[in-house]
Amino acid sequence: MKELFDKLSYKCSEITTKKYSTSFSLGIKTLDPSLQQDIYNIYGFVRFADEIVDSFHKYDKSKLLCKFRTDTKEAIAEKISLNPILNSFQFTFHKYNIDMQLVDKFLDSMFMDLDSIEYDPEKYKLYIYGSAEVVGLMCLKVFVEGKNNLYESLKPHAMKLGSAFQKVNFLRDINSDLIDLGRVYFPNINIKNFSSQDKRLIEKEIVIEFNDALEGVKKLPLKSRAGVYLAFLYYFKLFNKIRATSTKEIFNKRIRINNFYKIYLMFLAIIKNKFNLL
């Protein structure tokens, strides 16, 4: 029965999300139940691609990523895949008429991670667009339930939110990216002499993007607003902890938000959304 295979596929995407990200899982749980599975389907897809470039060090990453790209295109074209993650993703792709260009740009950014690139401002912007902003846009299609006019009006805000999240990730993971993966994303910075001024300039960019993004979050439909607002709160709290941490310390420890505080933020997001207090 095809329906049984589809249910298994959706469950694989859900399990993948829950195994890899407590924070993202809480955010999805805060969405209306009608939206949750499609966001699991998107997360599973991007997580698998990310794992290829970040984790499979003993294998030919380029070959694996090329195959993943081919399999993704075939899944979308044929509307089925024996890879459960791709099978569930193609369902959401067609359900919300997601632009293939978003998928291509995301995978392009994953290929950028295979090489030790020295990022200039143009490549930095391109990478953030592909690795984060387009993922936000895929999710936005679900959040607005395919309403194109609303999607277009919220698109710039969703891109700013994705960009802010990614830059916070870059700051949080600055040491592991450098030591474990040999990556330095920030342009025009000597990472060996990363200064407080360098950090403040990056933080200034992020503050502007968070402020812009919040205006978009406020305009989301009620079904999706609490979940996206929770993600905003979580990342903004993480960002504030990073801002309060010296440049020396962020190279020596990974800044985190504990799970109890994440649950507090979840209830805060639900209450603020319910009473329209954003």
C-alpha cells in the first residue's frame, strides 16, 4: 500500500528532526498540527544534505552530494522516491508549489561547503542565501498555506530571519567550524586575530536583521505565528548570550540554551501569540 509507505516516509522526517534538533522540534510542536508534518519534511531534507558535508568525513562527500542532488530531482519529477526523506519532501514540494530554484540554491550552498573557500562579501551573501534564506522561504510557503500574495509580502522578512539565524550559528560555531571543518565564513576578517570590534560589527548586522524579521513574524497567520516566534525567541536569547561572551570565550566554549529555558520560551510564545502580545 502506497499510503503505508508515505506514512513511513513522514515518520522518518519527523524522527530525523527530533533526533537532530530539540529546538526546531519544539518550534514545530508549537505550530498548528495541520502544518507540522510539512515542516518536518523540509527539515529532514535539509538535515540530510547538511550531514553529508558536515559529518561523512570518511566518504566521498562530493559523490554522495551529487547522488543526493540527482535523487532529489528524480523524486520531485517522478513524485516518489525509495528514500523516505526525499519521498516526504517531494510531497511537500508539490503540495505548496515550492520553487525549484530554492532547492537548487540550497544544494549549491552545500557544495560550497565541500571546498575551503575564502569568503568575500559576495560569496558570503550567496552562501547565506542558499544555506539559510531559501530554507526560510520553503518554510514560509507552508506557514502561509500557499497564499502567494502573503508569501510575497513576507518574503523579505523571512529572508532576514534566516540570515540572522545563520549568522548566530556562525558565531556560536566559530571554533568548531575552523578546527573541525576548516571553514571561516565571515569575510574581510583575520580569524586568528578576531577582535571585539569584528564581533560587534557582525552583531550590529544581526540586530538589524532580527528587528526586520520580527515585523514579518507579527504578520504571520495564527496557525504558524507561535512556532516561528518561538524560533525567534530562542535564537535571540542565544544571540544575547553570545553578545555577552568575550571573543576569547566563544573560541573556547559552545554557547547553549538549556532545555528547561527552551520549554519556558515555548510557553511564552504560545501565550503571547494567543493574546496577540507580540
